[in-house]
Amino acid sequence: MNWTLKGNFDPAAKNSTFGYAYAVIIATITFQSHPQRYKVGTCLVILLAGLFIAKKALASASILGISTAIFSLVWVLPIVDKNVFYHVDGWFMLAHSALAMAVAFGAFSYLKN
């Protein structure tokens, strides 16, 4: 199987509902202010979704999918350091918006059902 940016998938297949929903959820988190440390539960959900994305990316040989799954590992940092993502700043917004965009792109390619 040849590795490509979007991976190998059936263009006629239905777009991924998981990809749509997950991208919207991550995008909404981008603009939420929180006065306490970043929620560990949110980190765990993002990490579990990263595992699912990695599985789909490996199955379709998608470079973007593997990159998205690897980028999801950034959410290990708030678990081990309570100051990561504590404030809504440029790093917070860039990380969340980049993940949301990558997953949205995946909804139309390697995450297709």
C-alpha cells in the first residue's frame, strides 16, 4: 500500500460523522476560557480519539492521519503539568485549531467509513 497525504479510501464512501463531530468539539474547546487547570478527562478523550485516528490512518496509509494522531500526544502534557493550557493564549489556540482542522480534513478522506 502506498502512503499518501490523504490515504487510500473510497471517494464515494460516506464522510465520517466521527470526524465532523470531533472537529466541532475540539473547535469549541478552542474558545472556552477556564479558570482552573485543563481537564484531565478532556485530555483522555483526545488521546483515545488519537488512537482511533491512528488505527484508521494506518488502515488507509494516510500521512496526515498519522501526523494527526502523533499531534494528539500533545494532550499528555496537561496531565503531567497543570500549567500547560492553563491560559487561553496563542499556544492553546494554535494547538486546538490545528487539531480541529486536521480532523476535519480527515473526515473527508482517511476517516471515511
